[in-house]
Amino acid sequence: MEFINIEDKNSFEKFYNAFRLYFKSLYTRSYREIILLCIGTDRSTGDSLGPLTGYKLKPLLRNKAHVFGTLEEPLHAKNIMKVLEEINSSFYMPFIIAIDASLGSLKHIGHISVGKGPIKPGAGVSKDLPPVGDMFVTGIVNISGFMEYMVLQNTRLHTVMKMADIIAAGIFRTIMEVSKENKVRAYE
């Protein structure tokens, strides 16, 4: 797992490089389509990272990936099971990238983490949801351990927006590159 500090002057390049490395090592030819699960709600500043990222990516990735979770149609605890059922019945061998806000240690607030495998959405606020994703991107928006709902409500929007900008730009650049490479490979 990689951690990228959003206040680092090279945070975009560091995120892009980490995301691209994980994506290219995990996204093999056996997967058919790319699914982005942008988890969270627009009703809580700290939990809006997913919907903000989805809002930015959906129009950009129109023919390249399927985006679930935007400001208009958030993907959250109340509807995630239905969306997962829809994905399982509509897509064969999808590659799923889970994007979500998280709470963490004081030293990791303001960091984006990228890694292999699923995340457990809602774990920070004691929700019991299934693990999702072949890889994940999380933004550590605030500290965990005490009154998580209040902590999420009192998270700075600036932090969340900066994370969403970096994540959306890095994912967009990676998927466009891979899409271009796959077209080239198809003609070889």
C-alpha cells in the first residue's frame, strides 16, 4: 500500500505513478470492463470524496469505464447492495476499483492510499457491508477513534476537494493510457 500526502508539491505525480503501477499489475486481459465504485454521500463533507470523484470522472470516462457513485446518484450504505447485485448480473469479469473516504491516524490525515484488494466500506462508522474492489483508493480525511459521524461532518471541504482532484486526474490519465495501449495491441 502506498500513501501520498496531498500537500506534497508532487502529490499528483506520486498518486498517478502509484495508481498506474497497481492498476497495470492487477488489470489483466481476463478482466472485461472497468468499474469505479465511488462510495460515500454528499450529505457529509468528510464522506463526500467518493461522490465528488465520481462526479468528476463520469463524463470523462464515458466509453472507457463504468462509474457508480456521483453527487447526483451517490453510492452509500443504503444502496450499495443493490448496485453490487446489478454489477454482478450485468458485467462479466469486471475489474472493480473502490474509492472511498476513510478515517485514520493523525499522521495519515491528508494522505491518499492506493492498494491491492478490497476495502470494507462503512467500517469507520460501524456499518457492516461486504468488502468490495480488486484495488482501492482511499482518502484519509480525518482522525478515527471517537465520534466518527461528528468527525466526518467536521472535515474540511478543501481537503476532500483536493483529494478528489488528484484522484480523478490520476485515474483518468491511467485509464486513457491503458485504453490507448490496448488499442495499439489489438492492431499488432
